[in-house]
Amino acid sequence: MNVPKFEPGDTPGYVYEMMANHLAARIEAGDLAPNTPLPSERRLAEEYGVSLGTARHATRLLRFRGLVVTIRSKGSYIADRRPREW
């Protein structure tokens, strides 16, 4: 799956939601693999051309959706949502 370029432009809505949706699409496409670190919020802000607060809000939204897990003092990681075989 090819993820389109992030271009919030004149689209009405919140940039943090658009950013979270774009990151979710990257996770779904396998661009961001399970159990790997999500880039730091500062790096995401630079990559997406948004403020640090916007990047933090997008990360919080991904955590709420269950797409990332955050470990205190370690960072955020892409959640492994594949079914487990016991």
C-alpha cells in the first residue's frame, strides 16, 4: 500500500488529526513496523513541518487508538496488533 504525501493544505480540520491519520496509514502500510520505535515527537514535528505540540497531540491520539504504546523514559513504540498464536 502506498501512503500519499502529507499535505494538510486547505483541508478543514485539525492538523494533529490529519497527522495521526497519516501516521496510522504508514503503520498500516508497514512503513512503521510493529515493536519498533516511533520517531521522537521532536523529529516528527520537523518531518511533518508542525509544532511540537501538534506532534505530541498526534502521538497521544495514536496511543488512544491503540496504535502505539509509550513506555516512560524510553519512548513510544508501534503496537504489535497481530494475533498471537499460543
